[in-house]
Amino acid sequence: MPIDEVLKRLSNYLDKGERKKKVHCEQIDTLLDKLKEKESSLEKKLSNEKDPDKRKRLKIELKVVTAQRKKGRKRRKELNAKCK
């Protein structure tokens, strides 16, 4: 196999990795937006709910979503340099 072809294949392989990283960052951004919407929705439901059992369930669900957002923001911050 000629050296030019090997270099071309290697270049294509490395470019695919960079595109994949960028797509991954966009997916994280989309997911963070959805989690933010879900968090605000849960907060609204919690403020309107009177039943103690349902309030407890909503609080737990809200804690889970908040933790997921926090973890996602941390990961996005780690990838920030790679995503530009």
C-alpha cells in the first residue's frame, strides 16, 4: 500500500474522531436543555401539589433530575476545550 494512501486513511480516521466528539458535545447540550425543562416543570408541579405523598415523590424526582443536570454540566465543562 502506498504511503499516500496510508496517510489519507489515517487522516480520515482522525477526522472521524473529531466529528464524533463534536456530535457528542451537541448531544450533551441537547440533553442539558431537556433536563432543565424537566426540572422547571417538576418545580411547578411541586409548588401546585397539595397531597403529601405526591409531593414527596416529586421532591425525589426533582433531586434526581438536579443531580443529573449537575453531572452533565460537569462533563460538558470537561469537554469544553474539545468542543470548540
